[in-house]
Amino acid sequence: MSNIIAIVGRPNVGKSTLFNRLTESQRAIVKEVSGVTRDRIYGRGEWNGIPFSVIDTGGYVHGSDDIFEGEIRKQVEIAILEANVILFVVDVMVGITDLDESVAEVLRKTKKPIYIIANKVDNNQRIGLSSEFYSLGLGDVYDMSAINGHGTGDLLDDLVKHFNPDVEEPSELPRIAVVGKPNVGKSSMINALTGEERNIVTPISGTTRDALDAHFNAFGFDFILVDTAGIRKRSKVHEDIEYYSVLRSVRAIENSDVCIVMLDATEGLQKQDLSIFYIAEKNHKGVVVAVNKWDLLEKETNTMKEYEDKLREELAPFNDVPIIFTSTISKQRILKVLESAMMVYQNRLQKIPTSELNNVMQNIIAQNPPPMLKGKQIKIKYVQQLPTHAPAFAFFCNLPQYIQESYKRYLENRIRETWDFYGVPIRIYFRKK
């Protein structure tokens, strides 16, 4: 069984700061306003050689006019069910509030170990202010400053007593990021695949703010699915929280192996969709294009083929990618999206033996050598796949500076025709022999 800690509490008591402290990361967005965290966010930590997972949750609220209130509360309750140990975070400077009482009432129904974290004990003058929290009747109270780490060691010493020291760390699984503009159906895709309401879904763009991991292990697949915040034009990002969310999404692309780029079928390929596609390509990630909301489109006999042909034309020159037409509402072809993503992942790992690469490419080069430039004849003597994470090839020649872009594209196309790099950007370099 996994060692899981859930962090719960009302808004703006420092839950995300504590999450970042325990996971030694900056994954959760921290901001001095309530409602920043909405979904459950997962991270990994370790203490005295014992690994554990940490779940950050949105602030528990009731009776507000926040449209997300009910969904946030549901996410908190799910996190409590998943966890082995619960950290109930309160604000030592504010004291017990009605919302704290509401959270405590929920926690009294569980038999799991509960630790009250009296946060924001940032200096010696605040030590001892936490005594009133014992009246909640939920167990020991720990003075802590999540922002500077005071009290973290003592807490972790006690927490790990509840954990299995022999739990195995998860293996390095493929990371599949679902990316796209706001409100194209990214979170709905994750929820449809995992079979649970893991991520909050509303018609409001910008609902997802963090990049969220979900371990997917079903139908023969085993990988990490990453939901991301919608990426909008910089000029349209007005909230600084959304600005950080977009940065998290770009970072999720950078840390992924394959990106599922989701489009809205009713809108077609927009300029911002293309920008997101290029971010994935420039980071040399595998790409699968999922055209979502296909059920909303009026269709004729050749609608799908015509749509795909137009899309590939707009994605050129890198249009050698799987294009899947989906509906997250009816779950149409969503497993095919995963099949394509894993196929692209395997293509991205492909390593071609140097001898085989040279036998094939030297014949191709001999049939169509590089065009002469300035009266100089270019001779390519040797080809090698570079030891990089994404496919890259070095062509060694006498005059690399004279190789034209069109010939570079020609070599890439011949490589794609011979070996299966479907959905994977290829880098080609020309180096002095």
C-alpha cells in the first residue's frame, strides 16, 4: 500500500506552501488569495529513506458564491479517502474559524491519523499561540512555519511512523501530457480515461490551474497522464495566477515524453493551437493531435478525410502525426488516442544501428547527392544517430555550411519512409568530417 499524506484545510492557510515544503518542489501555485488550488495535486517526498506521496487540495469552503465550491469540496473528500495520514492546516494568526470547525467536523468521521498543523509560526513571538486548536479534539497540534521549514523535521519524524518503509518507489513511467487551449476538453479527457472525477470540469476557461498527474494503469497501458491548464495568448492572460498556470503547462510539456494536443472540432485549427503544437515540437516531444467535440460537427461522407487533409496542410512541415477525432462526452476513440500516444512513445525511443543507418542512407545519398553550391561538391561520408532522448542524426561531410534546408528536409523524409518515426520530431545536424 502507498504511503499517502493528504493536506486539507480552509483557503489561504498555507496548504500549498506546506505541499511544496514536503515535496521539496514548487509544483503547487502559492498566492495570498483563496481559491488558487482547485484540483488534487500529487507530489513525492522522502524522509529517513521512507518514500511517501503528498496530496494538496483546494481550500474547503461552504456557503460562498464560488461556482467551484462544490467541486473543491468533493476533491477534498476524495483526498481524505485516499490518504493514510491527514494534515489539517490552520492559521495560528487567525485562530479557529467557522470554516475550521466545518473541516474538523468532516475529519471526525474518519478513523485515520490526523495531525493539526498550526501554520505561520514564523518567529518566536508566535510560539504557544496554537494551544486553542486542541479544543478541536483531533489530536496533537504542531507549531510550524511552512514558508521557512520550522517544525517540519519533528512532524515528519512522527508521520513516517504510520508508513511502510518497504514501499516500492514507482518506476519511471512514460509521461503523456494533455495540452491545448482553455476549454477544449482536457480535464474531461482525463476523467473519461480514469473513470473518476479526478479533475474539476466546468464550461469556464481557466478552471485547471496546475499541471496534474494521474497514474493510468488499465487496458494494458501503464503511464502518467498529465492534465494542464489551458494555454492562452500572453496578451489574454490578465491574472498573474493564470500566468503562472501557463508557465506550469509549458513546463509540463518540457517534462513529458508525448503531448496529446487537443483541438476543438467546431473551431478548427486556431493560431493558438498552432503555437501549442510548435511548443511541443520545439521541445522534441512526440505528438498526437486529438480533435475533440467531433460529435458536435455536422458531417457528410468525406468530412473526416477532408478535415484531416486540411489539418495536415496547416501543420506542415511537421505533419507526420496521428490525428484522432474524439468526443470525451461519448468516449468516442479516446482509447485510440492512448494507443497512438504509446505508439509514438515507442517510436521516440527507437535506436537505429549505425551500420544499418549508413547502408540505407548512403544509397539514398548516392542516388540524390546534395546539390553543388558555389562550385563546391558536398560529400557526406558517414551518418550516426546521436545518443539523445529524442531522435537526432548527425551527417558528417566536408562542407556542412553549404547544405540547403530543402536537402535537409529530403533526408528527414527518407528517414521517416524507412523507419517508423510517426508522431516524432526528428533533428538533423551536419558536421565537419
